[in-house]
Amino acid sequence: MTRTRPAHLLASVLTAAALLTCAGCSDDTDNTGAKEAVGSPLAARTTASPDRLTAEGAQAALITESDIEDDWTQVDDAAGWHNSLLVGEVDVADFLSAKSDAADCQQLLDGLYSDDLLGKPSGASALRGFEEGDSRLLYQVAAYDRDDLDSSLAWLKTLPTECDRFTATDGEGQQRTVEVIETSVPDEGDARQGLRVTVQGDVDGSPATLTLDVAAVRVGSDGITVTSGGLDGDEDDSVEDAVEAGVDRLKDVQAGKTPQS
């Protein structure tokens, strides 16, 4: 994969004020830490229903480096990833329906920032992150209430229309322009939705464009979320690989099998 960018922009991304902040800089470390690969203790104790995702099962269902193409490297700190370009208050004036549509777009930004785009899991959950240059891929699997999961997928489907283009302003008055379009997702699982979210703003005073490809898939009452991208542009091929491999692994876990490494 060939990557080019101005040297000053790359340098700014790697500074302390970089695009991605550490877990210690976040106000919600309790939430992100809780989602680290252990999942819910209650779910781990639930053995009566064989198709109920346990903490161990969620771990086993996570994809590995061999499941995605290119030169992705697994990292240990994915629970602390937060993208500062996703922080901002949505401008209500951008919307005809004002408060209702603005609230949906705010929920989108907040969900991408806090890694809970499908809502809070009802049981076990696990996540794993990968890096390739300045791009990052976050893979999550979790148990949800079935109705809530269907509602979340239906909500995602409305966003390319309701949030096709809007602005958000951070605490320092910096504006971001956000665009949302629908993307295709491999025909895997029971239901699915794909989005591409593009955010234009400044990083250390230099213009930057963040592109995130998002895929959400329901497999029974469990959900998979893949978010990948960065300043290099889209990573849709890697997202497709992650979905295809991840659904197979999750189905194996649900069937009581051990996925191949």
C-alpha cells in the first residue's frame, strides 16, 4: 500500500496533540477499560444457554492479523483509542428537522468516539485493534438484546439521509465538516449496515481529513462492529475481510466450536 503525505502533517499526527488520544487522557477510562477483552462477569457465569456469548467466547471470536490483508499489526492499547476529530457539538442549524436529526448525528459522533455505536452490550464483549501506518482498525464483538440490536442497525441505516452533511464545533471553536454515506457490507450474518464517515478539520493547525469505514453485523443476538481508517483514506477492503472472517469465527463460537487461529 503506497502512502504519501506532507511531512509536517505526519509530524503533527505523531505529537502529543495527535489525532488519537491515550486512555489516560480520556474521561471515560472506566467504560473503555471494562470493554477490554474480559467481557461481562455475569455473562461468563451464564452456561445454561449454549448460544449465549461468554467472555471466553467473545475472545475466541475476535479476528487475528491473518484474517485481514496488508500489513496490519495487532496492538495492546485499542481500548484507549479515541479520535479527537470526532469530538464536537453538532450544529442544529444544519438540519430541517433541527433537534431530532441533530441528535442522531450527535449520537453517531459520540458512538464512534466511545466505541459503542451499537449501544451498550447486554452481556460479554471484547475488542481488538490493529495498526498499519497511520490507519487503525478496531474490531468488536458483543452480546446484545436482540430487539435493541435490530433497532441500532435500523438507526444506522437512516444516517446517510439524516446526517449526509453537517458541521460540528469542538470546545475551542474549531469546526469540523462531516459527511456520511452508505457503503456495502459482505452478505454475512443475519443483518448488516455499512457507513463511510468523513471528517474534515484541523490537526495542529494543518488541514486534515479523517475517513472511517464502518460495518455492523448481527449474528443471532450478537453483534460485530468494525471501524477502520485514518488520514490515509478508506480501508474498505480490510473491513470486508474482517467481516467475512469475523462472522465465521463468531458462528463457530455460537456452535460450541473453537475457531481456527
